[in-house]
Amino acid sequence: MKKYKVMDEKNTYIDSTVQIGENTIIYPGVSLKGNCVIGDNNIIDSYTIIEDSVIGSNNKIGPSAHIHSNSQIGSNNVIGNFVEIKSSILQDDIKVKHLSYVGDALIHSHCNIGAGVVFANYNGFGAKKEKTELFEYVFIGSNSVLVAPLKIKENSVVAASSTITEDIPPFSLAIARNRQTTKEGYLKNKKC
């Protein structure tokens, strides 16, 4: 007898190799592939794909999230709309709520990743993937790019729209963007 709930079995795809814990709710359109181990009390929202990964307990995943193989997700995390995670470890109490790409990362507990954050892990030479590590209580502002290899130490903040290329020490604020320049009246006699 199943100890988890599938909301629409006709439109949900679960491989026979997948293990699912108690009280997990799986919404329509979800695809669970390969050797997934999914813990208790998770909510896996519509059109989420999880393949060959380990998911802890009490997580909210999706809708439309994609967790690629070789990822490990701890407990009490929120992985939201259109978030993609590849070959990464997320510990506990982490929020990656929308439109972000997390590749080849180790994220320690209690971190918050803003909307549209990209972990730039590919160096373009010889197909080498670099790693990014976020220590505890790190906040990454929306629309930032973290260029690996990179370590962001505990209790640090990255300002929104920053491109971070250097390690950040503990208890620091990193801002990596140019000041806004406004040319008033520049387009007065031009059409866009």
C-alpha cells in the first residue's frame, strides 16, 4: 500500500526504481526518474522533474522545477518555480524560490537565493565544471551571477544584480555592479 499521495496517476510518471517516503504529495505532470530517494512529508508540485537524486523531508519543490542527477537536497527547503539544480548539495532550511540555476554547488544551511540567480559553473575550456560553496546564512540578491570557483563565507550578503568573481569573507556585503547612469532627454527627438 502506498504511503504517499499521487494527485493524478494518469499524468504522473514514477519509475519503479524510485523510493518515496510517507505523506509526500505528488501533483500532476511530475516525472520521477532513475534511482531517486524521496523522504517524508514533501510536496512535489506540478511538472517538476527529479532524476537520480536524494531528497530529504519536509521540502516544497516546484512547480516546474528540475533537479538533475547527482543532487542531494536536505530537509525543510523551498525549491520554487522554474528552478534548475544540477550536481549540487543543498543542506537544510534553504530557499531558492524562482527562476534560478544552481550548478555544481554546495549550499550550507539557512541560505536564501533570490530570483534569477545563476551559478556560472562552466569555464568554457575543456568542459571543466567549477564549484561554488555558500556557507551558512548567506543571502544572494536577485539577478546575481556567481562565477565559479567561488566561496562565499557565512553571514554574507550579495547585493542584487551583482556579478561575483572573488571569494567573500564572513559577515560581508558584496556589491559588484556599476552605478546607474541616466542621460536625461537623450531620446527626446528619437523613436524607440
